[in-house]
Amino acid sequence: METNITLKTGTASGTVLSILPNILSEDIIKTIILAVIGATVSFVISLTLKWVTKSKK
């Protein structure tokens, strides 16, 4: 079965348009806040681990 770009684009845009009304703006804001917190914690932990391993050498 041969697929072309039109079929893929139509499927992707249909999926996005069917999901879009179900997403509340509160969910988007909560997701952004959680992503920022997660990235910050990950960065701090990686710096801490780098510092700990550097000081042991």
C-alpha cells in the first residue's frame, strides 16, 4: 500500500483538530509549569552529581 504526503498530513491534522477542543488552557499551563520544574531539577541534580564526582577525584 502506497502512502503519500497528503494522506499523512490529513491524518495528522485531523488528529490534532479532534484533540484540540478537549485540551483546556489550565492543562497547558500546568504542563508548562511542570516541564520547567522538571528541567530545573534535572539541571541542578546533574550539576550536583558532576560536582560530587569531581571532588572525589
